[in-house]
Amino acid sequence: MATQLNPSEGVEPVEQARSFLVERIEQGSLKLPLLPRAASQVMSIISDPKADAARLSALIHQDQTLAGHLLRIANSPAYMPRSPIVSLQQAIAWLGLDVLSEIAFTISIQQGVFRADGYTEAIKHLLRHALITALVAREIARQRRHNVESAFLCGLLHAIGKPVVLHVLSDVQKDWRTKLEWEPVERLMQEFHIPVGVMIADKWSLPAQVREAITYYADYSHAPTSKPALITALASRLATHLMDPTATDEESVRNHPVVRDLNLYPEDVAKLLEQGSTILDTAESMAV
């Protein structure tokens, strides 16, 4: 991606990069990734109440890379198959249409969006956090009798703007032949990932609940319908804790206002925390 812009003399590269992001976001001209074709088709299946396993199987068969990753994940300890799964039909029978759809969508998104030259470790961290958030959100949704497929997508995509901002900044640095320190890059990522995420939601025509989670998960008090943002807010916080218990201690998670706002009892939160190791293992298996 060519930025067709050179850093101005006398202006710090970080400030120039920030101005670049502000200008492109305001103009709506920031180059965004396309929704991977497989992900788009899987989303169509997820949202179609008449969709069946044969349709998903036919889609996956068209992409051997996707099929290979999916069978590897289905055979992982996280999904505990009784015997080796060697076909998509077996995978669908064992995991079910909904879980297999989630896995297929997740694989496709990883291959198409989670990439930024020079930021391999940061991208791995963002991907792991997104996967864990999605899995935790699914469990919260089960407890609250909310749509689990929607909650999974909200969790997976809630910070989708972050890898995209990193990708943009990676390209900017190449074009300008400069190197920004990680700390200011991280600040820019945090500052701009929500507006960029909203732009992606619009470009990809994501479901309204997912767009709402992206927009408001960091400040759910302003969310129009609240539930997607509430679930995602707690899931993201729990994901941070599970990845690094020293970053967000367990007590602060248990006592966070979002727990009360979701009408969760202490035993509900305890159950989510008890599932931590299983969730971490599942997220690890889903990373490609």
C-alpha cells in the first residue's frame, strides 16, 4: 500500500504518522483490508437459519488450506475427539455446524487480517487476545442466554482495528524509510483502533451487534442496546487476565461494574475463571 506522502521537515515522525491517520480516517480514505471471501461466505451461513452442514462442507472443500487447518483444530486436545477425525463430515458431526462455522471464520480472518511486517509478536498477542475474548464471550452469552454465535463474533472482532492500524503504520514506515519506537506505535494503535474498527465494520457489512461491540466495548455506557458491548467488555477484560494474571488481577475482574451490569453472580464469574485453562488451550489450537 503506497501512502504517497513524505514526512514533513521539522515534524516528528510520530506526529506525522498521527496526522496521517487522522486525515485518512476523517476523509474515509484509509485503505482497509477486504473481508476474506471464505469469511464472508461463512458469515452468510452463520446468519442463515436455513443453512445446513452440507453447505458449509462444500464451502470448505473449495479451500484446501482452510480444510487442512480445520481438520487439525478438530483433532486437537481442545476438542477431544473420540477417534481421529479424517473428513469434514466427521468434523461437522463431532463439533456441530455452529462451532465449525466459528472455526472456519476465525481461520479465514487470521490469514487475511492479522499481519503487519515488523510486528510479528504484537500481531500474535492481538490474535491470541481476540481468540480468548471470543471464547469467553461465548461462555458469558451461554450464561445470560444470549446468542452465542453473535457473542463469539463480537469478541473475535472487537479490536479488529488494532492489527489494521499496525499494518498501516508498518507501510507508512516503509514508505518514509523511518522506524518508529514501539511505545508511540502502541499509543497510536490504542488511540485509533476503534474508529478504524468501525470503518471495517461498515466496509464488511458486519452485523449491527458486532459493529456496536466494536464501537462501545471500551465504554459500554453509551451503547444503544448494551448487551453486545457489555458481554464483549467483560470478555476482553477476562481475556487480559487469563493471558497475564498480573496485568489485571482477579479481584478487579470480579468487582468490575460490568459484572453487576450483566447481572452475573459471583459463582457465574467463578465458573468463567475455572474454564480459563480450557479456553486458553482452545485459543491456542485455533491459532494458525
